[in-house]
Amino acid sequence: MRDTLVLNASFEPLSTVTLNRAVVLVLTDKAVVEQAHPELRMRGAAIEMPVPRVIRLCRYVRVPFRRRAPWSRRGVLVRDQHRCAYCGKRATTVDHVVPRSRGGADSWLNTVASCAEDNHRKADRTPEQAGMPLLREPFEPTPADAMLLSLGSGAEVLPDWLSRGAAA
Ligand SMILES: [Zn+2]
């Protein structure tokens, strides 16, 4: 995956984000493109833009001085870009990999975005027991990542053509 470096408004590097998230931040006027891939452009009906390699936030953000990002259901959905960890379709719920009834925690590493159907189907079982392997492993975002996630929570509205165009 082609990641984009995010700079704070003060030009200090904060973190990297996926290309999709970078584009959302630019399209929602939260960031500007500082450096683009020289030969790549994204094209759509109404928009043509360079493929950002480095973006800079328009407003300075204070990154909380914490070792760990606080867990939240919304944060999990945004981290996973509203994609179901079991089938890849649009996710609206958060599934506990190890169910809470079996001692599974509300934590970044034990929760994934899930469509309602798969969440219901998996029910009170682990992925192994349910025969539903995870498409990707959950990860713990850094505090800077979490801050960026909360800034650009509109990833789900990114039009399909834009990500397709970028992959070409
Ligand atoms: Zn699903």
C-alpha cells in the first residue's frame, strides 16, 4: 500500500496515512498537498488531483502526550476504514475477536470493524471456531495516528473512482 506522510501545520512529521485517507483530508480542506508523485494523477468526473506523497495539515494540531491511543468503537471503524474484517464489505459494527463473554477486552488488538451480518454470524465464537479468518490483523494506532483518524473520519465517503484511479 502506498502511504502518505502527514506533516503538522508546523511542518513536523506526524505519521503516515493510507492514500485514501490522505485524499479525504485534502478534499475536505483539512490538508494541502506538499509533495505529489511526479507521474501519477487521480482523475474523476469533477476532480483531477495529484497523488499525494506528503500532505500538510492546514491547522496545527496538538498531539496528546500519551503512549497509547484511547480505544473507542468509532476509532475502530475509522481505523479499519469501515471495511468488514471478515468479508471486506461496508462495516457498521465492531466485533470482538475474542468475544467479551470469553474475557475478550475492549482493546485495539481485540476489536475489528465488521458488517452486521458477519458480526451476527460469528456470534459468541472466536474466528477459528467460526471458520471466519480475519482478512487483516487489528493493530494499535499511535496517538498521532488516532488524532489523524479522528480528523479524517470521512474515509467512507471517498468515491470509488478515486481509489481506482490511484491504483492505476
Ligand atoms: Zn462482513
